Amino acid sequence: MKQNKPVAGGKKATTAPKSTPKKSPQKKQTAVVKERAAMVNHQKAAILLFASALFLGFIVFIEGQSIWTSLHNSILGLFGYCAFLWPLMLIYLAAICAFEKPIDSVVNSLLGIAAFIILIAGAIHIFANNDSYLRDESIGLQISAAWNERVNTPNGGVFGAIIGGAIAKLFGKIGAQITVILVSSVILMFVTKTTLVTLFKLTSMPFKKINNVAAEIKTKSNETRAKEGIPEIPEISQAPIKSFNPPKVIDKTEPVGEFFVMPPLEEPILVNPAKAKKENTATGIDFSQIEINIPNFKTHKSGKMDTAPSTQSDVDAEFQQKNKLQDKAADETFNEKSTDDFRSYKLPPIECLSPAAKQSTVGSDEELRMNGQKLIDTLDSFGIQAKILMITKGPSVTRYELQPSPGVRINRITKLADDIALALAATSVRIEAPIPNKSAIGVEIPNRTRTNVSLREIIESEQFRTSKSKLNIALGKDITGNAIYADLDKMPHLLIAGTTGSGKSVCMNSMIVSLLFNATPDEVKLLLIDPKQGVELGPYNGIAHLEVPVVEDARKAAGALSWAVTEVINRYKIFNENKVRNISAYNDLAEKTDGMKKLHRIVIFIDELNDLMMLAPHEVEDSICRLAQMARAAGIHLVIATQRPSVDVITGVIKANIPSRIALSVPSNVDSRTIIDTNGAEKLLGNGDMLFSPVGIAKPIRLQGCFISNKDIEKTVGYIKSQSQADYDEEIIKDIDSRTIEVKKKGAANVSSDDTDREDELLSKAMEVIVDAQAASTTFLQRKLKIGYARAANLIDTLEERRIVGPPDGSKPRNVLVSKQQWIEMYALNDDSFYESDES
């Protein structure tokens, strides 16, 4: 009340009301500013976290190049499969920041989720490995294995090996599994702030819903039965059927019924096209008549060998039948007794090779169902009517066998490969039109998840085990899941071509190991040529199967091929003396005659033909052609690989003498035609996806090449070395070295003679131009002779040494020391003494 008096508190009365309004708005304004600043900071943090999540997700899911690849491999190596959870964690934190949660909540969530992900990595490591591995192997070795096999096998990365390995060491595998599940559940409840009451409610909710639905059904049923005049069994299920039963015809306007009916398959089921219903059209198809062929890629256990699927496509059956017929007349020396040196030699056990990984078929039929419908819809959108006869899922691709309607030309479908790939979101689509021995067109679509084919599967197959030949090489599996191998004795040579990363080296290693599993050192010898300094074939050094150490020098490789040609000629002389035609007949004679020594087979592997053709093209091409023409009867076979399938590397002469070829992924159809004389290799997926074109088969066969790891190679080589060491023939090594010296001298002579002739011609022209113009400079020679600066400068220096021009004089042209008359006389008399005389 005293503040309202006008006299006593005039100033105070006016001061008090003024001071209060001034402070209150300032405080409110400051609070609003701070609140807005905090909100902006939260939104900025949310944006940064979301962008980081996207960036990390791209790194984890996409393999790039350079630093990107290093980051990709490092993250997978550290966290394994749990690397895919980190982007989700960052998105969750971004959502927390976007809703302006307190910073303490964000930090707690970050720590909790990080601990949860690391525990999940440990759980993956524990569940993915067996008890003996977790118990016996050290944690350091487990960490190293997790880092090295981060891409090939499912693991929890380095952190998973540390956490999972330590827990497994403490509690054993079962105790570790229980521990990580309990701890992970507790951490997840803390992060999501889930109480036990909430958890019990969530778990009991489905049961309550089921009880409620059952009670409602029971109540409605009782009410229906209680009504009078209504029969207990509805007439809709019987009465209409008695009165009207029309034939089933699918109209174009009706929705398509069930797409596929796929019972559990133990073996592939081939469809009979004659049983397809006539009423099937492009837009209305009864897909229940279509059979799905999903081969059962089983994991082979130690000591048990499962046979390959008995059902084969007609092309593959033809190829395998030829092998079986030729096996009857094969070389009997493959079953001969070993010599004294290798009588106790044992072939490597199958346990040296890793077993095949288990195939997951979850969602396979659904994916085939969707892709088949999209394929039919795409063709229908372009006015093409067709129906699907059969679907076969292979290791890397799925083949849809189409039968076009009458009057539809094949090229109308083949031209739509890119459109089909776009509709199915596939990287590439290969169309085989028509499929050999079938009235159908094959559309091959890549699988979203590819299945690796292990070398062990092929070697354990019934066909490979029962074959008598010792020159069988494992190739892979075809689309129907059949194990495919080839006999080098019948091919008789093989050419492999594909870009870097397409699987050439793995293919060659599989072939070499196949021979090691099938033949003793006295039956088959190897000559390995690796111009890449033994990077690929170097691990085989020291095994008894090698004729000489792995050849790593390109010019020495030319010498080795030259020795092989001489060996062929020497063997033919031996055959002539003993009146036999080939190595098979000679070994048969040697087995019956005392004192005669049998001849072993020789397989020559060349890892990179391009490098040899660059350094010694004439010698290498001549040797390869002579070997390809004559070496089969002598028991010598070639397996050549190159990453540059161009006509200057794979020449016409080489192609004509090597009819069996393998084309891996190539960049263009030109390269594909260079290898297998047809298109298709440019549509391959890489990583062992190949087209195999053996001699005698009209069209190439698509295969998924078998895979062998470096660890399997080391085990196999180690087992062989434990029985016998390499005993190289010193005479052969000296012969190859002497031939290498001749090749180097011949190459140097050719290069020097060519260069000398060209230099003499240019020097003569340069002298004529300079003397005629009485002016000498480097730029002058460049213009007149149309050569580069370096060559023009070298010519000027040579002319100065021969006293044709004087020394340089700054920016002025050099003085010409020979007159035109002297040059004419010198040219006419060819007086070389002029160059040797001293300057007067």
C-alpha cells in the first residue's frame, strides 16, 4: 500500500514498477534463446549422426576401391557381421537427438548399444565355431583367423574373437552361449528401458489374442447352431457343386492363382513339357504345373561321399556320356603299379580340403515366384506371349526355361536382355536361345545370394571317383547342380581367359590340386610357369610332382617350352623304335617287357600368356603351336591362362590348335568371341562364373567354378612333402637354362638389329637435311623428320660426335661443318674415314 502513495514514495513508486518489467523480459528472452540454441544443436547433431550412419552403411555394404576398400575390409575385420549393426545404431541415436532427448540419455544409449553390438559379435564367434576350436586354439590365433576370413566365413570379427574367445575359455561353449544370451538380454532391456512387467505383458499378449479369437469362434459357432431353420453344414460347400461343375478355364481377367507348388525336394525334378496345360497363356498361367529344380548342395562329411545329382540336362549328359565311353579305351597305365620310389606313396586324404558350406534355402521359392511373374509381365508388356516350363536354381544363376507362343521369333526375346535385367533389378541377364536338345529358351538371372562350390564336392562326386583317368581336372557345377570335370587326355589342351578377378588363378589351382589328388608323382609330372614371380604357383615348389622348380622368368619360360618340344620329339623317336603310336601303347608294352621304363604324363600350366608374348612372342607362339599339334600322343598337355584375350595374345594359330576353352568374365563381346567364338562371356558375373566349351560340344556350358582356399593348398602340399621331396632332373634344368640363354641372345640380336637399321636410316636423313639447309637444331630436325624431341636431340649429339655439326652456341643454331659438295662426295664414295678424322 505504501508504494501507491504519490507523495512519500514518488520516485520509489515509479522506480519499482519500471525495474520489474525490465528484468523479467530479459530473463525470458535469454531462456528462449538458450532453448532455441539447444534445439538447433540437437538437430545439427541428428543430421551429422544420420549422415554418418549413411556413410558407414555405404562403406559396409559396398566394396569400392583404394581407401574405401581399406575401410570396408577394416570394419568387417573388426566387427564381422556386426558391422551391419553400427549404421542402425547411429540412426537410432540420430532419432534420439532429433526428438531433443537429454544428452545423458544419448550417451547412455551409445554406451549400451555399443556394448550390445560387441556382445553380439562375441556370440556370433561362439556359435559359428565348434567346441574344439574354441577350447584348443589360442585367442591370438582366433583373432588372426577372424581377420583373415572376414569375407569368406561368418564371424564376429576381431572384437568377437576377443570377447567370445575369452568367455569360451572361461565357461566352455555351452556356458559361453548361455552367458552371452543373458548378458545381451539384460543390456538390451537397459537400453530400451524395458521392465520385467512390460516384458511379461509382451510375451503373454499373443496367447491372450489366441484365446480371445478361439472364444469368439466358439461363441459364433454356438449361436449359429442354436438358430432354427439353418442347417449346420453350409450349403455353399456342397449344393453348388452338385448343381453346377464347369470346367476350369483361366481367363485373362482373372487373377493368377498359386504361382509355384514346391514340395521338399531331395533330388531335382525335371518337368515334362508335354504335361503343360493348353489353357496357359502369357497373362493367365497355371503355375502349379511348373516344377522348380533346386539342387541340394549338401555338405560332405569326412569319410562319406555323396554322389552328385543323378538328373542332368541333355547337354551335360551328352558330355558326361562321351567321357564314360572314352574311359573304356583310356590309357591303362593309369592303373599301373608304382615304381619302387613311389610304391609306398599315398594320395592326399579328402580331409585336406575344406567341406562345402551349408546352403540356406529360406525364401528361395518366394524369390523364384516373384522373378518368374516379373519375367512373364515384362515379356507381355512387349507383346510376347510365352510360358515357363521349368525353373532351375544353380549355384550362381537361376535358369527360367521359356516356351514362346507359335509365331514368336527367338530374336525378339534375345533383344530384350537389358529390359529383363532392368525389370528384375539384375546386374546382367544371359539368354540361351535355344537350349540344346530342348524346344525352349533359357533366361539366366543372377541369384541374389550365390553358393560357393568347393573342390571337395567335385572330387567326392561319383563320376570323379569312378573315372579311370589320372588326368581328371575338377571344373565346378552346372546350373542343375551336377559335378563337372574334364579329362585332359581327351581335350587334349585347355585355354582359359578372363579379366582380373574373374577366377583364373583359382581355376588353375583347382586343376592342379585335382591332379595331385588323383595321380602319383611317377604317373603325372607338372611343369608350372608363373611369370608373376611365383606369386600364384610358387606354393607348389618342392613337391615330387614337379619336373623342375616353378619357372618364374618369362624368357626362361620360353626355354622351358622349347625343352618340352624337344621332349615330344624324343618321345616320338622312342615310339618309332618300339613300333608304337602313342604313350598308352608304349606303356602297355613296357609293362609286359622287362627292363623297359614307363613314361609319365606331363601337364604344362602357364599362368599368364600375355607376359610371355610380350617378351618372346615368336619363340613362345612357335613352341605352343608345335606342342598343341604333336604333344597329345606323347603324353604332354597344355593348360594356358591369360587375362588379355585379344587377338595379338590368343592368335589364330593358337586358337586353331587348342579347341577346348574356358571363358570367364570379360569386358566386351569381342573378347568373348575371341575366346569361345560366340557371345556370352561378357554377361558372366565373375568369381568363377564361366562358360566351358570342350571339344565336341556345340554350345558352351555355364558352370560355377569350384573354389579352393590357400589353406587347402597348403594342407595338400604339406601332406605331399611329408611323404616325398622334389627330385629335380639336373639335366633338364641345364637344358632349359641353355635354351633360355639362346632365347635372350636371339631377342637381343633382333632388337639391336632393328634399332640399328632404324637409327642408321634416320641418321642418314638427318645428315642430308642439315647439310642441304646448312642449319642444325633439334627443333629443325623435329619438323623435317617428324620425330620426337628426344630422338632429335640424340641425332644432333651423334652428328656432333661425327663432326657433322659443331657444338651448341647458346640460342643460335649449330654450325654445319660439312659443305654440300663434301657431303655429295662422301655419300658417293661412302668414305667413313671422314668421321674419324680430327677437326682441322
